[in-house]
Amino acid sequence: MNKDIVEEFYYLALLDIRSGVSLQELEDVIQLYEDVEDYEACAGILKAVNEARYDTINNIIEKTNDK
């Protein structure tokens, strides 16, 4: 598994969350990537979704400002 791709999708998913995309929408996207067997994308998005369940929006904003 290519960790760079996982991290890219993780960061992009955090940006989506920051922009107001719901966790349910991202979970739907994970299903689409599973259907085409893009597991790196799934892993990155899932990591962001799991973090967002327990993190504040301010912490997510800080994480996306760091890059």
C-alpha cells in the first residue's frame, strides 16, 4: 500500500470536512472507492472520518493549516 497516496486522500478528506462535507457523504465516497478497489483512497478517507468523529473542527482546521 502506498502511504503517500493514503496521506494525500487523508488530507483531502480533512479539507472536505473543513469545508462542510458530512461524514456520511465521505462514507459514501469510501464505498465508491471500495467498488473500484482503490484501497489507498479508502484508507486515507477512513482515517480522516475516524479522526473527525472525535476531534473538534478547530483541530481539523489546525491540521489542514499546517501543510
